[in-house]
Amino acid sequence: MAEPKSYRWLSAGALVALALAAFVAVVALRHASDDHSRATNVKVRADQAMQRIEAEVDRLENEAAAP
């Protein structure tokens, strides 16, 4: 009589695939988080640059208005 087939390797393969999928998801989330923080930092730096430019314009306008 033939012995029944063992499907234990399928379970092991499924666990490996699940672990790999979880790893890929974690890496994707970390990259998305890094991209978001970089974009936020760019916005903050742009806002600071605009404030410096506006302060310089105000200073020049006050200088020009003085006799």
C-alpha cells in the first residue's frame, strides 16, 4: 500500500512566504515614513527661507523709507 503524501513542506513554505511578505511590508512602511519626513523637512526649510526673505525685504523697505 502507498504511504500518504506529506504536505508538511507546504506549511513550511507558506510560513516562509508569510514572513517574507511581512518583511516587505515593514520595509515599504519604513521607506514611506522616510519619504514623508523628508517632504515635511523640505516644507519647513522652505517656510524658514521665505520668512528670512520677507524679513530682508522689510528691512530694505524700512531702509529705503528712511531719509
